[in-house]
Amino acid sequence: MPESPSRTRETAVYTHGHHESVLRSHTWRTAANSAAYLLGHLKPHMRILDIGCGPGTITADLAALVPDGHVTGVDREPGVLEQARATAAGRGLENVGFAVGDVHALAFPDDTFCVVHAHQVLQHVGDPVAALREMRRVTRPNGFIAVRDSDYAAMTWYPASAGMDAWLDLYRRVARANGGEPDAGRRLKSWARAAGLTDVACTSSTWTFATPGERAWWSGLWADRTVASAYADRATGGGHATAAELREVAEAWREWGRQEDGWFSVLHGEILCRKDA
């Protein structure tokens, strides 16, 4: 018997989990530093769906930008939604709500939202083309599907580090073993076209970490994530690395963070797709 839409689930495992070291990064994200390519298209009345909203910092920013509209944040993890609700409440936002949801089977009627947004989501799903089709389904005619994903193979840093090279190779192997695609940024256009989207604008943007504070923050969260998060469990449990090797990778991150000339850049692919009328 075919599985009903309400029972459809992603085939990929979320590589990072929701350890404090992961949320340390997620709560830093804002609409300005993570969705700038979309912001010029927003109107005060719009209804927005924010998929994979996590702790809700981007979601809350979007709600503030559509004061006459409404934003719905969805995430597969119920626990993180409590933090998202607290984020919105702390900012006094009343035009935002949150719910558990799966991008492969969104619990909304066709043509519901003016904008459907997903940040760092498609790299973690088992079928990104099916996810984009579902995002298109719940978008209104002439509405926007907005997606941004990092591209791990395109991440670059200075100075050179064999330990950091080992981190990148390990991360990509673990993510793919979990059913995801860590180099998603470069694939967004192809996935959108395969999903039947024809009006697709492509851009890219970066995060850069170079000041002492930025290096300490970025290296620290990745060092902690490498040894203490769900990613660490999946790396060792899947036979990709030993605990000792993870400690070596974590120390490589900390050593990079101590370098006065240290510089790290994260490339993101972005697509802004308009749904046909």
C-alpha cells in the first residue's frame, strides 16, 4: 500500500542535531545575514512559511518585516519550537506562530503562502526535489519560493591546515551517509528546475569569520560540535571516525581560531523562484 502524504517522512537524518553548540550558530542567524536576497521582495501584508525554523531568529525577523501579514515557522523538532516561541514572545510579536512540520508533507492547503522560505534545509533532506515541489504546492500563484543552502566543498580558510582538511572530508562523508547533500548550494538551481520551477533567480552570498571574536566563536562552536553533538555520535557510530580522531579535528579547529591571520568563508547558493500564475 502506498504511504499516505500525512505519513511521508524524510529519508535523511539531520546531521547536526540540536546540541547547544549547534543552536549557538542557529541563534546567531538573522534575516539580514541569512536571507538578504529575499528581503527586497517582502510586502507588509504577506503570509510567509519558514521551513526548518529552528530557534526562530530568522522567523521573528521576517514577522517584524510583515506587520500586516503573518509568519508560520515549522520544524521537525518539537523541543526547538519552544525556544522559537520564546524568541517571538520576547520581541513582542503577535503575527507569528509555530508548528511541527515535515517539508515533504506540509499540513497546509494549496496556494496558502505568499512566500515559502527555507534556510539550510535542503542539504539535510532525502529528496530535495520532492521538497521543492511541496513548497511550490503551498505557495500562491506569483508567490516566491526562497531557498539558501551552504556548500561545504566551497568553504575555504586560511592558513592551510591538514586537520581542517580532515574535518571537511569527514563532515561530507557523514552528511552523505545520513542521506543528505552537503554541497547543496551549487545544486539548488538544478533541483528547482527538476521540481518544475521555471522562473528561478540564482545568487550567492557568504559568511566570513576573521576578527578575533568571530574566529573564537566559529572555531569554538565547531570544535564543540565535533566532539559533543549528534554529529559526533553519527561520525563514530557510522564508523567514519574514532573518538580520538574527533578530538584531533576539534583541536585543529581551536588551533585555527588562535591564528591572528585566520580567515574562514562559507559560500551559500540562493534561489528565488516565482510560482507561475
